[in-house]
Amino acid sequence: MTTAPAAPSFFLAGTMQGARTGSNLVDQSYRAALTSTILDGRPDAVIHDPGALMAQWEAECQGDVRAAHAALSELPAVHRSELAPELLALTEMFHHLTRLAATSDVCVAWLPGHEPSMGTAAEMLSAYRAGRTVVSITAMCQNLAVLACSTVILPNLPAFREWLARDVRPSRVN
């Protein structure tokens, strides 16, 4: 008896905050474009979208999290042991997402232009260390973190679409 292979899972890493402060986020429309592109080529794919997961998690506590986060800029020093409970929960969500990147078959890192993203770098490193496929969509092919943690670096969404149709070989660590 032969069992069907499991549907591949994709983690959508990408700039959220980038170099901005507070809750000033990068346009997140790339998430829908990546999801559509993946599902066009792999209709059975499981998509892990941190943007959607964060929005779902924040739904009940967004105001409190944003207020506590904004208050950090007024502190002379930030000590983890003194963080508000909302911020401790936020940092745990960050760690949860990096672990999710490590368990997904493919980590797709969207890094447009030349703006680095520390969160995306952490997700990429987590996936890379777990032996997963890391696809970076960026012009930053000379950035050491991108170079060191990517299985393949592609310049744009059309190149990703081509790679997905032709070359996708998700890594699985069991």
C-alpha cells in the first residue's frame, strides 16, 4: 500500500516592521501575491502566513500590545525581566513563528529593495538550520545573511513562479 506524499508546507517570511519604528509596518500585500503564486503551482500546499497569524493573535489584545510597545521608546534601557506581560507574549509569538519556519518544508523570504529585516533573518536562519529549503526573493544577493541562509536567491515574483514550477524540492527532516 502506497501513501500519498504529504502536502508541502510554505512559511511566508518577509519584512513586517523592517527599519521602521513602532507599529509602522511595510505594505503586506506581498503575502497575498506569494500565497496566490504558491497555490497556483501547488494547490495542495499548506501556507503558514505570520501576518495572518499575528493578526489573529493580536485581535484580542492589539491596543494593549501597541501601547506597551510604543512605551519602550521612552525607556532609558529595556530589560527583558521588566517587560509588560503583553510584550512577553509578543516575544513568545516571535519565537513561535521562528519555530514554525523551521518545521515548514519551504521558507519563502520576501525582502524587496535593499531593506533588511531582522525578523525575516531569524526565520530564515531557523529554517536553514533545520535543513529546510529557504527561497529568498530579493535583490540583496550580496547580503551575507541572505547568502548564508538561502537555498536559492531569486530576483522577483516571476522568477519565484518559474522556480516553483520547475525546481522546487522541499527539504524534509524527520
